[in-house]
Amino acid sequence: MAVEAIVALAIICVAINTTAVCLSGSKTLVEKSSRRCDQALAYHVLKKCQVDRVKVHGHYYQLRGDKKVYDEEENKTYAFK
């Protein structure tokens, strides 16, 4: 009886750890996807509206080159295909 309880407890621990890892991985995936979407929106607005800067969700973007946007908050340039 005690062995069954230990095995059940081990299975529950593995299930909880697996769930936590999956949820944390999906959160980072959603954040990355959201950031790419914001960058694409900023690029589109900068190309169509002929403005120097645009603010999308707290980040200021500038058009750099043909298919690049510069994020002033992160000091990075992102390229589009």
C-alpha cells in the first residue's frame, strides 16, 4: 500500500512539473509572437503614413533602411523579409 502511494505521489509530481514547464514555455512563445506582431504593425504604419516615429505598446519604432525598424526601447534593429 505504501509503495502505491509513493508511486502515485511521484506521478503527480512529474505531472505538475511537466505542466509548469509547458505553461512557462507557451508564455514566452506568446510574448515573442506579440513582439513580432508589434514590429510588423510599426513597419506598416511607418511605410504607409510617412511619419518619423510610431509608438506601439510602449515601444517607439523608427524606420531604418528598406525593410528594417529600430526599437528605441531595446536599442535593436529588426529586419523583415
